[in-house]
Amino acid sequence: AQKVTQAQTEISVVEKEDVTLDCVYETRDTTYYLFWYKQPPSGELVFLIRRNSFDEQNEISGRYSWNFQKSTSSFNFTITASQVVDSAVYFCALSEKGYSSASKIIFGSGTRLSIRP
Amino acid sequence: EPEVTQTPSHQVTQMGQEVILRCVPISNHLYFYWYRQILGQKVEFLVSFYNNEISEKSEIFDDQFSVERPDGSNFTLKIRSTKLEDSAMYFCASSKGSSVETQYFGPGTRLLVL
């Protein structure tokens, strides 16, 4: 069965520190996609990145970087030089093809990140 | 940039009442979804919808729930007789294509059942 585990429930760091959010997934599919979403205090879900199972290249976008390692079924997210505005709940997610043409997203339980000034 | 919109942003209702949550997906998207997030918990899939019919539904999506695309732009979630445990944030999402296209989420409707 598909599953996403975010073992870190809450993380608190001081501004400008680097922080890594861990994500481990389980799937029997050979083709799948992984996502990270940000949920700020206002509640909306903001898409950050999508990664397919055949592309293990790490990705960097500004202060954000993602490390996908198929061998350990992990898709970790690092924020460099964190800022107070990064405070949010971050969800790692896995898409599942399912038996229909539409996919569904399976979310992890989220990591609440607090950046202290 | 096109975005998914949802109305209302907040709704308070009495137990047993019917509620309809409305969503306007991104205009050229073909797949539509509802998800639910009980306060402090993870986001859970409810239902996917394509070509005017349900593609898949979770065990949460029981007979009290229904979805509809009444016209070319709206996508609705109806809860027939609300229960206290239906209190949650409901997110609508849409995607352009099938399978594993990125789903873009609306801002959510926070439903409180008293």
C-alpha cells in the first residue's frame, strides 16, 4: 500500500539556519510522482515541487532544494538560510495511479516548521 | 495566473443540515478532486471526477456525499446531512490531464458543524 511518512512532527530553528524536512514513502508502483506542498497559517496548500520516479536529479530553487533517493525511498526537502516567512506546515505527498485515469494524492502527516527571529 | 477558487471560505451549519461547497477549477483542466483536512491532521482524498462522473472515491466518501458539475465551470461537493465529524477544511483541486499531472488546490472552505 502507498504510504508517506514524515517522522518530524515539529521543527523549530532560529532564522538563517538551514533545516531539512524528511520524507519517506512506500509504493509498489514503478511510476509515481512525489510532491511537496506548503501550508502557511492562512490554510491554503501551495504547490512547491513535483518529481517523477525516473528523475533522481536533485533540484534547487532559490533557498529550497530537494534530495530524491530511490534507494532509500526518501524525498527530503532542505531550506537554506531559513526566514520567518518559511514558517508553515509542509506536506510531502505521493501520487497514486489508482484504478481510474485520475490520480489521487496521498499526503504525509506534515511537519510544522517554526522559524524564530 | 489562473487559480482554483472556492466559496464560501467559511461555513457554519447545524448538524443534520445540508451543505454545498462550491469550486471553480482552472478553466482548461479536466480532472477535479475534493480533499478533506480535519483540524491538525493530514489532507485526505475524498473523490476524483472526470468526464462528468466519479473516477474514484475513498471510504470517507459515503452516501452522504455527492459531487456534481452543474455547468461548465462549477464543481460542487454536497453533504446531505452533516455530522459533527464533518467539520474540516475542504479543498478542491484540479489538474490538466490524467494520471499524475500536478493538482492545483483552491484556498479551501472551512466547515464547522455544530
